[in-house]
Amino acid sequence: MARSYAFRGTHQAGIVTPAQDRLHFAAFDVTTESRDDLVALLTAWTEAAERMTKGEGAGPIGPTQGASNLPPDDTGEAIGLPPSGLTITFGFGPGLFRSEDGKDRFGLAAKQPAALKTLPHFPGDMLEPTRSGGDLCVQACADDPQVAVHAIRNLARIAFGTASVRWSQLGFGRTSTTSVDQDTPRNLFGFKDGTQNVKAEEKDDLSEHVWVADGDDPKAAWLTGGSYLVARRINMRIEVWDRQALEDQESFVGRTKDTGAPLSGGTEFTKPDFDMPGHDGPVIPDDSHVRLVHPDFNGGVRMLRRGYNFVDGSNDLGVLNAGLFFLAYVRNPDTHFVPLQTKMAAHDAMMEYLQVTGSALFAVPPGTGPGEYVGQALFEA
Amino acid sequence: MARSYAFRGTHQAGIVTPAQDRLHFAAFDVTTESRDDLVALLTAWTEAAERMTKGEGAGPIGPTQGASNLPPDDTGEAIGLPPSGLTITFGFGPGLFRSEDGKDRFGLAAKQPAALKTLPHFPGDMLEPTRSGGDLCVQACADDPQVAVHAIRNLARIAFGTASVRWSQLGFGRTSTTSVDQDTPRNLFGFKDGTQNVKAEEKDDLSEHVWVADGDDPKAAWLTGGSYLVARRINMRIEVWDRQALEDQESFVGRTKDTGAPLSGGTEFTKPDFDMPGHDGPVIPDDSHVRLVHPDFNGGVRMLRRGYNFVDGSNDLGVLNAGLFFLAYVRNPDTHFVPLQTKMAAHDAMMEYLQVTGSALFAVPPGTGPGEYVGQALFEA
């Protein structure tokens, strides 16, 4: 598709932007000790991202022009492809502010947001270090996976010598709607996912639950208008799930598999009736996913999810290495993610079929203004 | 897209079918010792494949109907999705005929095709056992990756107890054209790939180079009208490639990066002039890829390629685990693949940037007739 989104704006693109179908996400380790090199990288990334979201090459010369005795400044696999709705969204991990031993790597420690720290260990976490953490992240979403891959690959190329890929993840199909115009897609449990998502049209909810507001964190004024990104690689035990009875699957989720309606009846968007009695307790069980994570039982808290289905081959036991790459944007992970995840990990019936293999948290700076580089306020304010 | 292809026919679909954009490929180990179980699996797979290629569920009941106290006979993630051009293509590995210690596992050893054996070790092969081999394979291609994943996942579900996934591979973007109506896509070196591919419209070349003919192998008459499928997972050292000068990249390939024209001039489909002199030897170098694999220097041999770009995250060295999942259909691997690959591995300038991490060979039975199961002639003729 030829649709394109501006890179610069009040907020970064790729958050409330209508969720594109394909994802390539990468976390980077910064390998330099120089603050100037880091700023130069963010400047170069900003320029490249702005170009690529317009459907242009990563560099001003492009993949096939310029001196033939030099490497091209674009790798070429997206030649002739339209912008494909590409968005590129950058985030900063805790390690950018302080190293694990507490060192102020780039003179940014005083501005580290209080909520930006390694997420706690939750029950069900079986984290692989090579799929977790990172000093920087880049989320590339597009309608064409070749365009998303091209974006990450070129940003990694530009980072050579300053930052290297720590881990990366492809998502082949969105599991979220971020606009009322989008149909709710299905995750690999076969259920609609994201029905209750915060959507672009819900401006008040975005302000309340997604965007960091002025005064939220006095040390991190630079993050105002930004957000936090929680990334969790959630493997699904799909072979075991597939052997569960339909009514069990539905009772774990709290919704029907067919239409996604709550088990209390109605259609997908009908409000669940958590008090409706069933044969044995409420018709929407106490340990069902929809009940446990519902705002009514969580202080009204909502998230903007932007997850993707993934399949990364299979493991040595002959089962697919597959699941949901969970991405959620929240105003504060301490209020909008950690409590919910703690509760879910302890009580959610679905947890038996989940295993979290990757985890990371990033602060996502606000949009990049004209002439600025991404995150500039962190370095200069 | 709503296009759909019939599962049954003279040849299996998914070979000359216009190459769809997305791939999920899986190799299976047969875990039963019972020939009847194996036949039952192929029968069940045939029925499920025929249904799914019509856009129906994997089983007759579907994902949300039937008894609520039983698992559904479809996993549901493709509910509401169109057929998306899904094709499902089955193949038989050498291990189906004889185990590694020579045992005739299912009474099929006498019918093993002479050319169906583990491919030789080539220079540049760094094969991972968990990405190589397999008794059975399934290639699922579709316009929507969710549909391809759904197909493999349900076939794996059906196989539970009889066969288990040995390895599987997603491909996010086709690198082949199998029809004159398709544009030539680009691989992750940024170059057009598959310009010289055998296409569906070239009936004589298909007969000469792709389909096994009557009398090709007296022991394997059951394979007449079928083909051999060579699967090779080729990692590209893309970070190193990206630091090569444009003219070097082009000299390795023997074509321009921009239009894909041979370095001797013209357009993408202009016949290369291998005798045209350059500054230092022929303008299309002796060790260029296009020259080494060209039919003119290989006894006229051609293949039908059906490869896909892949990115499977990154490795511990901070580089993308990415490349080309090479799939090629040939009439006989001993004449149409092994000599070419031997020559390429020894002389091709591009080999410096390639590392083969997976390898497998399968015999692909002919199309499945009405009322038959796939490969029936092998078991009953």
C-alpha cells in the first residue's frame, strides 16, 4: 500500500497509528562510551527514519547511485516498494542512563525516569537474556514486511561501531486495533485479541493512560508527550492449548471463540456482565483473562497494545516456537503494567499455556519536531 | 486476497502456482512404526489440506462448532480470512524409505528413488542438524502469513502421535517469480533474484527440468509427474555485504543492482554477453554468480526456484540471522542441483557472504487425484 505517515509530529508515529500488519522490532546495545557518538547516532537515525517513512532510501544517495567504489548508503531490498505505511518508533532502555553497575554512562543518570527500570521477575517468566533488555529500541511497523526489515537493517547498518543489535523480533500479523476502523484480529490461541484496546479516537483515554504528562516525573520532563513501551515475548504452548475443549478455552479467555463476545452474551463490544451467574460460579469465571485484566477490577487502568503474532521455527521438542510478541504503550509501567501483570501471572487461567521468554522496558520520547533529532530534549534540555 | 487454488490436480499446487508472498515450511519426523498410521496421516492431511485451500477449517466441524467438551478440529486463527491463495505441497524425505541404519521402516525401501538421498556436504555448509533433513515436508504458501501459519499448525496438530515437527521456517517475502506476470522481487543482498527462473508458461522447460518423467527411475514410477524439492537455508552475512562497494557487489552478482540488467548491458531480461571484454577480463567476471549458474555453462540445466527472504531475530554476535530460504524444484537433483552447487560453492564470489545452515531433499509426489490421498501411488501401486 502507498499510504505513508509523517515521521515528525507531537507524538512519535507508530503508537496510535492504525496498527500495520507486519513488524520488525530490534533492541540495541550501545557500544560506544562517547556521548557525542550517541547523539550522532540518534541524529543519523532520525534523518534515515524520516527518509524511509517517505519511501526513500536510508541515505541521501540511495542504493544504486553515488561512487561505485563506495558502499551504497541504502541496502536496496526496498527499491521500488511504496512507503507501505512504515512507522519507526524509538525508545530508550534503562541501560542508556546507568550501566548495571550504576555508572552514569553518558551523563544522563540524573534524568532517568523513576519508572524506567528492569521489570520485576514475574511468575511464568523464563526469560532468555538474549531476548531481553537493551539500551535502545526501534519498532518498525509496515504493511509490507520487506519494508519493515529494510528499515531495521539499515538502522543497524548506520549504527555500526556505535550500537549493535542485541535481539530482534519479527511479527507476521498484528493482534491489535489502534483505530475504531480496524477489525479485531486473532492471536494464535484462535481468539480475537485487543477488543478493549485504547484506540486513537479515544483522546481522553490516551491522555489518561498512554501519554506521559507534564509533571508526571519531575526528573524526566524530557519524556512529556512520550510514553513507556513494555515489550514481552510470550510463547504460547499452542500444541497443549489445541487439545483443550472449546468450552475450557472459552472459560480461560472469558469470551467466545467465534464472535469474541463475553460469555455473558451480546457481541464483541458488549460490556461483560461479571455478575451473571453460571452453573458453577459466575458465567465469566473469576480466573478468566477478560475479568482479571478488565479496567473495572484494576482501578480503571487501560493500555494501548500493539502486539504481533510470531512463529520462530520450532524447538528441539518438536513444537512451534510461537506466540504473541506483546507490545504495550502506557503512561507509567508502575501503575499501568506491573500490578496487572503480577495479578495475571498469579491468577490467570491462561498462564498455564504461556511462557514469557523475553522482556524489556523502554521510555519512548515524544515526537520529533522540525530540525530536531529523536530524544533531543533528553540531551539538551 | 480471495484467490484460491485447487488442491487436487495433475501436479501438486505450490510449484508452478504464481509464487505467493509468504511462506511457512515445516519438516516432520515420523514417530510411528506403523505403515497404517502413516497412511492414515497422509489421508487426514490430504483432507485437511483440501479444506484449508478452500478457506475452510482444517476439520469438518471447524473452530467453534461441535461438542463444547471436545477440542475444536480447527485452531481458529484463520476464522474470517479468505483462502489467500493458499497452497499446500507435500514431500517425502529419504528417511521415510530407510532409517539411517538402513532399516526399511514402512516397506517402502524398494521404491526409494535413486536420487533421493541426503545431499552431499558442500564447501560453505555449516549445517545445523535441527534445521536439516526430515521424513516429510509441507510447504504452505499464501498471500497472508496467518493463513500459511494456520495451515502448518493444523497439520502439525493432526500429526500428533504420528509425526512431529523437526524444524520449521517462515519466509516473509518471496524471491521468485513462477509466472511471466510477476515482477522480480529482491533478496536481502538488495538484488533482483530469480530473473532466469523457469516459469509456469514455459511448458517445455517444465517437462525437461522440473517434472519427473515416466521412465526416469524404474524403481520410482510413483514419482512420475512429481519433482524433487531442494531446501537450503542460506544465511547471508548482510552486515559484511553492506560494507562492500557497489561495483564489487555488482561484480559478485554479475548484474546491476538497479535494474538487474547483466553487466554486459541491456535490461533485466537481456541475455548476458559473457564474452564482452571489461577492463580486466570479461565485463561479467568469471566468478560472478550469474555466469557460474547460467545454463550456458551448465549443460543447459535450469531449476524452478521458489525461495523466500527470512529474518529469524539476531545471533549472539549482534548480527541479523537473515538470508534466503532457498527452495528449488528439479527433475533430478543429481543432474540439476548437485553439480551446480558444487561449482558455485567452489568458485562463486558470492560464497564469501553466504553460510548454509540448513539442508534437506524431498521427493514431491505428483498431484492428488479425486478420492486419493497424497502419495497414494507410493503405498499402493
